[in-house]
Amino acid sequence: MPRKPTKSVAISPNVRFLRVYPMEGTKKGISELKTVGIKLSRAQAIDLARSLLAVSQDWEEVDVTAYRLERRKSDGTYHVTVTSAQPD
């Protein structure tokens, strides 16, 4: 099933955020981690909320993916994508 990005509802599927936890270099292994977190500014939280609200009106399931190892060089932020694996 191909993924449909939020572009199909005329909003950007890419949202920026300040930090994702666990941070790179954590001493715990993936199997030991019980939580994942993201830190957002107010504007970033609003962008993510708008994206989720827009897609949730049409999609039954939503995938949110945080890229914790890919920091943007220009401003030091990370990105989250909002997609869904919906049938055509």
C-alpha cells in the first residue's frame, strides 16, 4: 500500500521540532527504552496539530515519524512527518 502524505490535503507533511528523546548516544539499548518524546516550540506544536487535524478528518490511521538522527544544519531542528498507509 503506498503512503499518502498530507500534501493530498494541501498542507506540508513535514513539521520541525526542537529535540527528540532518547537522544543519540544514549547508554540504553533500544529494547530497554519504554518511551519516546519530542520537544516542540509553540509554533511547532501548532503546525503538528494542524497537520494531524487535517488528515484525521479523512484517514482512519495516521503515522507520525520522528527523525531523531537527522538534524537540519541551518537551524538545528529535527523533522516529523505525518503520513498514512491508506488503500487507493
